[in-house]
Amino acid sequence: MCRRGPLRDIDAPARLLPRVPANHNILRFSDVTVRYGDLTALRNVTLEVPCGSSTAVLGANGAGKSTLLRSIVGLRRLAGGEILIGDSHPQHARPRIAYVPQRHSVDWDFPITVRGVVEQGRYPSLGLLRRFGRPDVDRVDRAMEELGILDLAGRQIRRLSGGQQQRVFLARAVAQGGDIFLLDEPFAGLDIFAVEELARELGEWEAQGRTVLAAMHDLEIARRSFRRGILLATELIADGPIAEVLEAQNIQRAYHSGGGPSPGSAPQLAAEDLRK
């Protein structure tokens, strides 16, 4: 995490990692382009994400929000440019990254308990030879306790509310032991109470030095709950402090280029349109 003092490697508690300055740019995109066949999803994106920050990734449908996250974890090949995590390419820094997909992509009828899902976060560290041990059990317990779902450990995931389901997958990411969290539409389909609870949790993560990037639609949630923003329309429209990113002229550029509201009504209509 991005905090003062040495950091411990999640899989080697006795080994200390170098101290990471709070102003260190943990993610660096340099002229990144991603294509799906003949369709360009991201074009020449260059930006940096500070360590220990919370960033909302915004834009109209098809703007490249999910593609940006997936390109970090290698789920989308780059057609051009480079992504660095710290000073390493993603394939060398993967244990630091926890990716939480969109809830609608999950088979909620799959017969697995809450604990079973959270335990999946430990699998990448186990490899082929190491068995699930006491340290892994403790990590899973701490992750569930942090997200307030320890009492749901034995419940089937299909019996959870939307907010509880989201917390299960956040707990799985925490159990993994990373410090960079990529969340794809984490607020989608949640009621007002669950939205507020999740926003509070992500604020605590930032205070702890964790780095969060969340692809999302709702501009008002972004304004209230995130310090930084990235606004996309295939190309980068703006990035930086959230108030500056969501200035009227930037919203007009982002949604006009994607066929969204007319420039005169973009600041008001874009937020409503994105909730759909």
C-alpha cells in the first residue's frame, strides 16, 4: 500500500518491500491504444494514477471504461503503447492487482458459499504445490470481517442482496492481498443504502493507502465519493481532481463525441443518462 514505512510482501511476511512515497504514480499509461478488430476502444491514452488515490473512470457507453481496467490486468492486448505498474509491466506486478468484474457477469446460481468465493482470492498465491493453510484461512476471515460479511460465510451467494454480493467480491479482492483494486461498475444495481455503504468503504480504503480505480456511470456518485477522475470518449478527455474533470466543457466533449446529450444540456442530462 501507499503509506509511510516499509511494506510487507503478502506472501512472504518476513520480507520487506521498499517504502512507496505517497505521491508515487503507481499506474502509468503511455500512448495506450486498444482495438477490437477494426474498432478502436482506446486511442493514444496517456495518464498517471497516484498511489493511494481513489479514481472514478467515467464516460458514455462504449467510451472505453471497462477496456481501460481490463487492459491493466492483461485481459485486453494493447495495440500500441505501454502500461506500467510502479516500475514494472503488469505481468510482473500482477499479485498487486485485484480485479472485480461487473456483477451481471457472475453466475449467481452457481452452488458456492460466501466463504468459497472469498477463498478464491487466495488461489493465485497457492500455485500448483502449496495447499490452503492456516495463514490463508486467517486472510479469508480478516477479509470477510473487514467487509462485514463474516456472519454470511455459509450462505449461498444466490441468497444475498445486491450490496452483499458486491461486498463478497470486494472481500475476495482483499483476501488476494493486493493494494490496487480495479472495480468494474461496482455501484450498478445497488440501492441507495448499499451505494452509501460501498462509497464509505472505498473512502476507508483510500485512507489506508490502497489505490482504487472504479469504472462507473453515475456522475453524482463520482462527485461525492471520489477524489480523482478519468473521463474517456475512446480518447482521454480529462484526468485529475474530480471537480476539474467534471467541469461542464469536459462533460460536453465526452458525451457529445459519443452521441450523447447536446452541449447545452450535457452537465444535467449526462448524469441521468448514465444511470440507465
